[in-house]
Amino acid sequence: MEIIIAMYEISEEERKIRLEREENERKENLRRNAEEIYYDLYNKELNKTKELIKEA
């Protein structure tokens, strides 16, 4: 019986670790996506500014 309980506890710990890892991966993906969007917008604004300077 103790072996079964120990195996259950180990599997619960593994599940917690897996869930934590998945959550960290999700956060990292969100951060990367936000960073990409930020730089895309930044580059668009930079290009607009360059065009305005050329026109001036």
C-alpha cells in the first residue's frame, strides 16, 4: 500500500512540474508574440517617419 501511495505522490509531483513547465512555456510564447508585435509596430512607425523626412 505504501508503494502505491508513493507512486501516486510522485505522479502528482510530476504533474505539477509538467503544468508549471507548460505555464512557463505559455508565458514565454506570449512574451515573444508581444515583442514581435511591438517591433513590427515600431518598424512601421519608423518607416513612416523616414518617408515624412524624405518628403520634407
